[in-house]
Amino acid sequence: MVDPARLTQKIRAALAPCRLGDWPTPLEPAPPALAGAVGVAALALKREDRSARRCGGNKVRGLEFLLAGAPPGTVFVTVGGTGSTHCLATAVHAAALSYRTVLAQFPQPDTPASRAVAAASAASAALVVRARSRATLPLALLSAWRGARALGGGPRRWIPGGGAHPRAVVGHLLAGLELAAQTRPLEPPDAIVLPLGTGGTAAGVALAVAALGWPTRVVAVRVAPLVVANRWRTMQLARGAARLLERHGILLPRATSPFPLEVVDGLGKGYGHPTAAGEAARRLAAEHGLVLDPTYGSKAFAFLVRRATWDVQRVVFWHTFGIP
């Protein structure tokens, strides 16, 4: 049996992440009326939106590993949509460590949430380069990389979109181990439901479930294009994180059953486009005090609302982001 606390301590000692978040994030029971509305006996909320006072959300987990150990004056360059929570979290937390961030961004549908994120990102980043369309994003990336050099004073470091890197996945693995500590001595949940964008969060949580030997289903609701959000890519990220830990002398238990990750579609018209099901789910959640964003959280929660013969009774919903 894996000891979550001991494994967490070994990982932190080996990879030496910086400290950005307030851990553990709460695991809260949802109002019984909300659980009843989605047809489960017990619904718990993993409040990753409360991960940090400066800027919360699931991305903080990965950034603790991605920003760690950078030389003074480092300029981080990353990419995402205009409403990217990853871009926002990177800019805010890098600045808190006296680093600078340059963002290359592609347009996404205009919503109150995406406008709020875009404004907050622009206020925290050293430079934002916006592509006119996704087709011109490579040029925006080149301009961002050159702009980072023009800022001077330190090296440039690239962070993949969404923070989708094995080091970041390790941060989300720790979130899964944290959940294990919070659910004891209760039984593991039947399912964990979360949005699937670039895959780091789903990879880490599923890796934790496999290491713990839980029978839990990790259901990742796809909210980004298939080329980015798919089971193969997510599993590659999980394998990369396991290999990274192995190089540091940390062996995770081998899964005795298929990797516990299911991907279901929730994208709709496209990334950032609200869906009818997502907006209905968002209104339902709001009636019970749960605020969801239209790009990630509402589409994932819509899966809970619309699933018909899904035979589960104890569910954890991964609340990844709160609108600033």
C-alpha cells in the first residue's frame, strides 16, 4: 500500500518545487440538493480554485515544479488563448518570484470570464503578443521569444501550453495523493470528474489513482481540440512523469489493471465556446453556490448532469478554476 504522505515527502525532497500554493486545497461536500440534482448519493468538490491567494486554480500545482530553480532574471515564455488560466497563473506567480513572463496568445470567444482573465494576464505579464488568428500563432510565438530576449537581464525558459510537461504532472500527482489523505478512512470515490484541456491535471490525478490501487474511474471531459486533448497524449504525460520520478529513485507501483482514465467529449463548437449543456450546468451549480467558468468547469460539470446510466454513487468533482 502506498503511504500518500510519505510518497509526497519523497517527491518534494527529490524535485524541490517552490512554494506557491496553500496546501491542501479543501475537499468539501457539495450541498445534498446539488448531489441529488445530478443523481449521486455523495458529491464532493476538490477546491483547486482555492489553491493560492494571488491566483488560484489547478495550474498552481504544476507551476511549483516548472518555476523552481530558475536563475534570477529568468523570462518565462508560454502560450495559450486570450482567456487562458495557465497564462494568467504563470504571469502572476512568476512575478511573485521576481521573474518575468511573455505570453503568446491566440483569440478565443469573448465572454465575461475570458475578458477578466485576459485583463488580469495583461496586468501581470511583461509582454503579451496576440495573434490575429490561430493560423498566425507561430509568428506570435516567434515574436514573443524575441521579445523575451529584448527584455534582457536573464535567460529565457519555455513552458508548454497549459503547462503540459512531466514536471507539472508530478504536481497534479501530489494533488491525487492529497485527496487520498483527505478521504481516509472513507472509501475511495467511485469516480473523479475533471476537465481535459492540455492533459496535465488528468494525467497526474490518474497516475495517483493507479499508484494508490483505487478502483476509481477518472473521467476527463474534453474541452479542447482532439489533437491536444486525447487519451494517448494524456497517458504520455503520465508516463513521462513516472519516468522522471524513476530517474530520481522514486518508483510508483505498477497498475494491476488498465490505466484508470476515460475521456469523454464535452467540447461543443470549439475551445472557449460555451455550450448549451455547459451553461445549463453552470446555472444549476450557481443555484447551489458553486461558481464555474464556461470554458472548463461548466463543460465538465455538464457531464455529471447529463450522464444517464452512469453507475456511480460517490463522485469527486475537480473544481479547477474560479473566475477572477
